Amino acid sequence: MNSYIAGCSETGDGIYIDPGAEVGRVIETAERLGVRLTKIVGTHAHLDHAEGVAEAKEKLGLPYWLHEAELYNLQNMPAAAQGYGFAVPEVPEVDGYLVPGESLAVGNLVFEICLTDGHAPGNITLYRPGSDGEAGHAIVGDALFAGSIGRTDLYMGNAKTLLESIRTQLLTLPPDTLVFPGHGPETTIGHEMAANPYCQPGAENLLG
Ligand SMILES: [Zn+2]
Ligand SMILES: [Zn+2]
């Protein structure tokens, strides 16, 4: 899975998005880039995106924010880990809730918080509009991948809801918007509109 650091080049403030594995490596990367991490943010709380949160909180002493609808997934991490035969992670405390329609400021960067549910009930997208010919950025969790979409067979997953979220929250963004998914390579909205079968009209027919 992909963890992300989003930092403001003017103030040096940054956020750590989705601490899964390799927490130490991400912290070292932030230090090397001169980013001062101020908050840990979850796109959603599936095991792969949140199993490193407790470690990151302990090492960095930072608050953890996510959508309230992800509390079930967060509390369910130990059971999910046992089911997969993985090491059982510590469930971190949540310090604040991300509310769709509100914004999240990181230094002088401002992200809009959008609900892109269907993969998980509180999967949020952080969207920063572009300006002055610079493309916008969308950190989408597991809603949309290059050429695919997130699975919908987990807790409160719903394929129709996911397609609707993608249509209303993501495909409405400018085509040059850079998309940073929870798995796999980055892409753009325009590329997915052209090449992703789940972004085409009638994609419901793919659901079987
Ligand atoms: Zn997920
Ligand atoms: Zn994932």
C-alpha cells in the first residue's frame, strides 16, 4: 500500500497519510525532505492503511484524524490481522474527525475533504485544487486505482455506492488532477476517464 507525505513548501508543515508498513522509513523521508509532520491522517482504517498508526503516534507524538465512520474498521484491525495470520496491531486512539465538506489546512495548503465511500464507509479523498496552471492533487485512499477500483466485499462495502462516489466526487475534478491511490501507481482523472472501465457510462454492468 502507499503512504503519503503532503507538505507545504512555504511553511515546512506536513501531514502523514495512512501509516501502514515502514513507518520508520516514512519518518526518515519526511526528515530528509525537511517536512515537519504535524498530523496523522487516515483515508480509511483498513488494516493495511492503519496498522502503523500506533507506532507513528508514539514516535511522532502527533494526533490521528480520520472519518468517524471508520471507527469500526479501526477497532476491527486485530480481528482482521488474526484472520489473515498477520501480527496483531495495537488499536490507536483517534484524536479528531475528518468531516466531508470541511477543509484540512497543512501550512498554506488547503485540502477539501470529500466522502468517496463504497470501498469503506468513511473512505475520504483529500483534494487540493490546482492553480496558475499547476494541476490539482487528489489523495483518494482505496476508492480509485489506476485502471481499477477498490474492492467492495468488506464491511459496508457497496459497488454501486463506490461507482456513484467516483462519478460525483472524482470524475467531476479537472482532467489534469493528479490522483494518488492507496495502492499502485499515481494517475490522473483524465487518464482514468479514458481508460478505466469502471469510469465509463454503464459501468454497473461490470459488477455482475
Ligand atoms: Zn481499504
Ligand atoms: Zn488498501
